[in-house]
Amino acid sequence: MKISLFGCLIVMLACLGTVQGQHHETEKKPEAQRPLTFVPVRSDQLNDPELKEFKMESTVMTVAPGGVDTVSHRHDCELFGYVLEGAVEIALVDKNTVTYKAGQMFYEKRNILHTVTRNNSKDQPAKVLLMFLIKNGRPGYTAEYPGKSGN
């Protein structure tokens, strides 16, 4: 089955809504004190017959100035992130960070362990459009260590 790049992008955008509440915190902090905040953009079921079991969800993730999230987690979907403003550091299973700046895009394979999201700027937030391509019924977010609370 061949899936065009456009088709994949659409599916990933549909998945974003599923994952928007992904970084659950055990204690409620005022929004201004949270390292990550999420605003849903769009969620659509795909109508291509070969992709009918998938949806695309999208959300804008804002990483506060100096914000760091170290809650190890996985997404049971394909994830694309497009940096809209600022820069973010992302670390996956190997814990080596890669910095992505405004205008750059990153990709996380399904179920890869995500270990760090960081904004090194002390005065500017970073904004990333996250697009998830997710199969119906799959969880969008799973903490690696569900019993531990995160940042």
C-alpha cells in the first residue's frame, strides 16, 4: 500500500487531537508555570479507502521559556513536529538531544521512547505544530513509567 506524503501529513494532523492531553501531571499547576501546554487544532478521520482506519490529529505545543519535560513516554502513532516559533531540543531513546529551529520539522517513529523536550530560551516560548497519524483505537500517549509523576 502506497501512502503519499500528503496523505501521511493529513493522517498525522488527525492524530494530534488524541495526543493533546498527553503530558498529564499529578499536581495541577497554573498554566503559566507548566513547561508544556497544548491547544488542539484539528482532528479528522481520513476518508481514503486505504486509510479509513486512521485519523489525523494536530495540536500546537508551547514550551515555556526555560521549560523542560522529562516524562519518558511513547506515542502509538507516527508523529511529525513543525517548529513554528523559537527552538526546541528533543531527545529520543538514546537521550542525545537534537535542536530544531523555526521552519524545521522532526519525525518520531511509532512507539519510540521520547525522553526530553526542552526550550533553552529564558525569555521566548517555543511553539511546535504536532501532527499525529493514528490508527483508531490506539492510545496516543503512554507514560514509560506510569507510576512516576513527571515535570
